[in-house]
Amino acid sequence: MATTTTGSTFKVLVVDDSNTIRRSAEIFLKQGGHEVLLADDGFDALAKVNDYRPQLIFCDILMPKLDGYQTCAIIKRNARFADTPVVMLSSKDGVFDKARGRMVGCQEYLTKPFTKDQLLQAVQQFGNAQQGAM
């Protein structure tokens, strides 16, 4: 595989109300050598961000209670986490959805279903940028 790890291990949070998506992402990311945290909704995600300080967050948009846009906006409003990259996950790939994601501070947008390579590429891209900022 061309997109395996480059020796860097990142702490990654995956937020999705679908158990299947969470587990798929967890398997892909662990195969890439990363530490994985899982959250099944926006409130769970906010608690995990605060407790574990992930270096990168993958966040579904369509979730009950607190959607991905709201979750991202709350994370970005907190000075401690404002620089943490957030990659939105969605089955929608419309221009409006992407623009709304950018407005709340997300760095990237992956359309579901995503591949292992797409996920690991995003981790390398944003994880390395995050490391350089520390």
C-alpha cells in the first residue's frame, strides 16, 4: 500500500451515529497505526475532545441531537481546540454542504462511503500540519 503510515501515529476521533461507519473507520485507522477514539453523537464527541484532545476529528454531518456542523462550530469556538483539524463525513457532496462545513471551520470534506486510502491520506495531511503547528 502506498498510503500507509510514515512513522507518525495520531490520536483520531471518529464521530458518527452509524456503528458501521465508526467501526470501518476504526479498522482503517488502526491498520494505519493510529490511536482511535469513537463517539456516536455530537455531545459524546465534545466530551471526548475535552478529555482526550485528539489531533484530528472526523465528524459525520447528519446526526441526532447535535449535528456535525453544530459540533464542529462548538469545537472551533473553544480556544484550546480551535486549531484541531475537523474533516466532515457525509453522504451528501453538494456545494452548499461543503460551503456550510467551511463556514463552521472544517478543513476537509469526505464523501461516504470513503476508502481506507482516503481516510489515511486525510490523517497524514492534517495530522502532519497539526504536528508542525505545535
